[in-house]
Amino acid sequence: MGDFRMPSLGADMDAGTVSEWLVKPGDEVHRGDIVAVVETEKSTIEVEIFESGVVDEILVEVGQHVPVGTVLARLIGTGPSAAHTAPGASVAVAHEAAPNVPSVIEEGPIRRPVPTVAATEAPAEAVGPVVPAMSETRSAPSPAPAGATGPGRVFSPVIRHLAERLGVELTSLDGSGPGGMVTRADVEKAAKRTTGPSARRVRSSPLARRLAAEHGIDLSAVPGTGPGGSVVEHDVQLVVSLATSEPAARPATGTESVTKVPVAEEPTAAVVEGRQAAMRKAIGALMARSKREIPHYYLSTTIDLSSASAWLERANLERPVSKRLVAPVLLLKATALAVARVPEMNGFMVNDESMPSEVVHVGVAVSLRTGGVIAPAIHNADKLSLDELMRALKNLVGRARKGVLRSSEMSDPTITVTNLGDLGVEAVFGVIYPPQVALVGFGRIAQRPWASDGMLGVRPCVTATLSADHRASDGHRGGLFLGEIDRLLQDPENLR
Amino acid sequence: MSTVTYREAMRQALREALGRDERVFLMGEDVGRYGGCYAVSLGLLEEFGPERIRDTPLSESAFVGAGIGAALGGMRPIVEIMTVNFSLLALDQIVNNAATLLHMSGGQFNVPLVIRMTTGAGRQLAAQHSHSLEGWYTHIPGIRVLAPATVEDARGMLWPALCDPDPVIIFEHGVLYNFEDELPDDAGAVDISTAAVRHPGDDVTIIAYGGTLRTALEAAKQLVADGVGAEVIDLRCLRPLDTATVVSSVVRTHRAVVVDEGWRTGSLSAEVSARITEEAFYDLDAPVARVCSAEVPMPYAKHLEDEALPQVSDVVAAVHALGS
């Protein structure tokens, strides 16, 4: 018996809409099957299942908008073995779980069926269902916390009460009181940490809140235009009008004579605008969180690409036009390989703890024509050949622009690469996509004067930049990392 | 229909009351031979004689007390206190006697007293003669507080105030006396318990009273040019407050700006704001805004006094800051 839940498809996702079910009760599913299509603020995503079994019951109908962690369907015949597999893949899972319930990560072994995390409103409650049976630590908060980390730890009734109210797991706290006692301040601090910025209150007027509640609108997705960016009546009305203008329904003002308004097949300009606004807001929230929480440091180096370019030219001569490689693929591959030397660039920062990933899923920043940016992953980019990588990149960019991405692509990049070279910029200093710890940027490949071996020549060069999380690494390691990218690009045979 | 000043309308009201009921008399400093400090009672001494238009010594506590005694004795006194600033000397009589005797006597003695006084700033009278303390009086249970802001109300509020079995205080804003408006020839008593909508609008409610009503109306006029429909409410009766009129407007407009010449802290505007929040919270689309006097003793210099008082531009700015 297993639950298939609304996954968190990125740190900025709080809820999603089931737009299509690809299975029905009675269907047999296997790990990795795409079972549903979920629409988020950013795009439409095919969601894979991580358990095998038979679909017992579908609990959330198409069109329903539900918070992350909501059980979408129940499976039967899923054994624990199916549920807790793949230690190698566990880090990717950690990423999905991380943004919402960081405490889960401390458990160590993390089961593969990721999307169990509950909505941000109740982060602590989410600990319950997520904790796998094998976990030897957490037990439900009970008056006598037997089996707590320190045997025989005692918590005062006041503390227990407070912890329960704030949803804090007492056994996970280090007490700062006498003899390691957990104090009120400890609990309150922990509560603040777990609620975090994602639980931030949306500034909105009372009227806007009332209207939103009446129309079932999630205020956090409504861009605010009122004083101090607050959401006011007008903003909610706009969303309401967008929502109601989509399907035929227009309020019948007259009597029988009302004719049906023809329904446009394409989303109206207003709807598109609304989605763009929502996406802008989602990006804004995530980037603001990144800049607020992540102590970025930045490095930059200019890399001579003459041997890489020459190699690329030769390699492309052997390929049909449709299979030719582009320079960004070399840059992607070099980045993916360089993390082997400096692994702390690849992974996540969870609860102020760096968690390097063993696999390399490179997120590729793709700008969308309708505005906004999305950074889905190319899985195991370090292991793909350049041709495979080229295909993956084309495929990914195409699907991202069409808005059809898979859940795992959305949620598990371990490092991101952004390339603004085609726009002519020389360097890009990016903002890290939480909870990742590094972002590599490439500018334009341009002919530059280049001194080498005491001679001045003209070489194709690119400026590579690194934005990295100072909690996870220091400038020294960052420098080594950029140096490694440079080294790999000097001998493209390395990249094959 | 004729055009009269606020002062003349007030005088008509006094004349009507004195003529209608022989128990009515007016007393206060300089109300008789001088014709009233603001010339409201000019000519009444000649018309009604010294028995009914009585000059008093400069002793607010004594003559307000005498007024309370006369009211208890069956008369219908109108006591004029030159300005609200001097009413502080009579505060004990008003708060501890006039407002409480009905209660203290177990309902046996009511005090049908009317106290008129000038209030407000704007005439370069500096820090001791420019108070707007209406809000203080509205704190006191047992009295009714009126603020006629129009010629019609100046004409019509006195008689119903005299008919009220309990003490009524009428605040006349000093800048209003020379204000002219049309008054129907048959103008008479008005109600003294409700607020009035003085300018209709759908986008924001501006709540004002007394001296700030004209500020609010002028602001509303300018806002129309900006495409904002401001509904202006004249509170008229400051105690008991007509919350229903205010709330029914805010429920429509979703925004409120309270304009009050009193100092912001502990002002009547605070009470109005609180009531809006209590009763119309879920209809508010923005915090209630207030435009009040600067919290300083009123400056003498004209430009500083203007700076300290709520101005039309302040009201317009406050409305725009709410996003309307």
C-alpha cells in the first residue's frame, strides 16, 4: 500500500493542479512510469511514480488544485522494498524534500518515493508520514520521549506544550539551557527555522482575503499592486475574471435570451498575462529567498577556447547537420565533469549543512518566450557523451518552451548552468537556485587578444563565472573548480 | 432661499429658541453688551433683554455650574463658553456634574443644558487658543456632542439640542462663522443623531466633521478630477457616533480616510478608525488612513500653522496613498 502524492517540483512550488491522469484504478504501474500531468505556475509537468504496484484509487480529480504533499492516488501491492531503494539516487530525493521539510533530511536514509512532503503550512506534521519505517530516531512526540537521542531526556510540560503548538520535534533539538535542557527560546528558534520564508504571510487586504476565500484563490499566487506590494481587491478581481473568462461561464445578466459566449480554444491574452505574472512572482520569491539566505560569492575567469573550437570544427565535419554539436554543449560537459574534482559545488544546502550529490544533474537555464526562466535538469550529464548531451539539450529546451517537463527534471538539478552568450553579454553572475549551492555562468564566445607563451594572438575566449554558496565552499575551492573547467576545455578529448 | 453666514444662521437659531420657549436663556462672557466674542449674539440683548441674555464674569466653572443649576431647576439654559480652550476651566462641572447627575440621582434629575463653544485653529491664535478638543468630550458618557459644519446645521441643531433632556455640547469651528451658504427660508430643526453624506463617491470614504468638512469636500472635488470618486461623510454628531452611516459607506468604497483637526494620538479619528476596523474589517482593501493635526502646540506663524493643520493636499495625498 502506498500513497502517490503531489510532488514538489521545485523549491518555489507550493501547490499544483492535476491536469491529466495517465492511469486509472486497476492499472499496474512501475517505478519511473509517467502517471499524471501536473500544472504548476511555471509549466506543465509529467509526473513519474517511484513505486511499483497497482493503482487502487484516484483521490484527486483532474482540475483540482492541491497543496504539495496531498495524496493524489493510492497504490496497492507496493512493498517496502519498492519504497526504499536506490541509495545512490537518494540525494536527488533529498532535494525534493528539502525545501519544505528540511528536518526530514537529517534522517539519513531517505526513501525514494519522494513526493511525500506536506504543504508548507504544516511542516512539522509532515514529518509523520514521511519518516520511513526504518528510521530509528523520530518517534511521535509523546509525554515521555523514550528513544530520544539522549536516553532519558526530559522536557518540561511547558516546553512540550509549546513544541506541540509550534510543531517542533523536541528530540531533534540541542538544548541551550542548564545541563542541555531545551528552553523556550530553543523551541521558538526551531519553529522559526522550520516555517522559514516559504511560510511567509502574504500581505493582503482583508477584503482581498475574503474575496480570495470566496473564489478559492490562493493569495500567494496573486501579484499584489497595493500599498507596499500588498494584494488588494483589484488584484484578486483580476484573477477571478481571468479564471471565469476561461471556460464559457460569463455571468448571465439577462434572462433566457442569453446566448452562449463562444469559447476560445487558445488561452486568451489575459490568461497568458496572468500566468506570466504568476511566474514572475514565483521567480521573484525564489530569487529573493536565494539572495536573502545564501551568502553568494562570485569568481570569474576567462578561458581560451581555441583548442575546443578547433576540435568542435573537426568533430562537426564528421557529423550530419542535424547532429552537429554546439559550443555550449562542451561548456555543459566540462562543468558536469569538473564537479568530480570539486564535489562541494554539486549538491544541496540543507539546514545549513552541505550535502554534496553523488550524481550530476545539470540544470540548464532556459528562458521562455512568454517571459520567465526555468532550469530543468539533464540527468547524469557527466556520464553522457557529447552527442547524447546535445540531444538531451535540444530535447529539453524544446519541451521546456512547450511547457512539458517531467517532474524529476524540474526538481532535481544538482548544479545549474546559465548561458547568456547568445545575447552578447560577456559574463553572467547568476543567482543560485536554492537549495543548490552553485551556478556556473558563461558569456559570449568572442575573439580576443590573448597572450600565451610570450606571444600575443587572437583567440576565441569565454568568460566563465561561478556563483557559489559560501556555506558550502570557499573561494579557494571555487577557484579550483573554475580552473578545472578551464583545464578540461583545453583538451576536448577529455570531454568525450 | 437666502444666502446667510454660519454666524447669522446660529443667531437665527438662538432667536428662534428664545422666542419659542421662555425657559431658554443665554449666558456667557460678553454675550450681551459686546454681542458675543464672535458676534453671534449681536443684537439679542436689545431684543430679549438682560434677563435672558446674561453677561457673566470670567469664571467658566462658576457660570457653567450656574447653568447646570438652572437646568436642574427647570430652565433651558444655553451657556456659551468663549472657546474650547477656556472650557477646560469648566471641565469638572461638565464631566463630574452635568454628565453624571442623572445617573447619580438614580434617574431623578436630568440636566437639560446646552453648552456652545468655539473650537479649532486656523486664525493665528497660537498654542493656547487653537485647540480642537472635541475628541475629549466625546469620551464622556452622559453628554451629546454636536459639530455643525454647515449653515443648515448651524441653524437647525440648537432647538433639538435644547429639547434633549440631557446635556448637549455644540462645537462651532471658528473659521466657519464667516462661511456663507444658501439657507431655505423655512429652515428649522435637523436631526442630531446621524452622520450625513455630503458628497457621493464609490472609491474612498473621507470622514470629517466641523472645520475639516470643507477640507474634505475640497479634496473630493480635486479627486474627481483625478478620476477618484470620494464619498465625504460629515459626522455631525460626534457622540454618540453614527457608526452605521460610516460603515455602510466603507463597505461600498473599501477605503477610508479620517480627517480630524485634533492631534492624532487618542483623537476622535482614532475612534472612528477603530470602529471601521471593528465593523468593516473584511470589507477593507487598505488600512484606514488618518489626516490629523501635527502633534505640536499650534504655531502662531501663518505658514507653520498651515503646515500643522490638515490641508486639502494632505487629504488628496492620503487618498492616493491608499491606492485609489
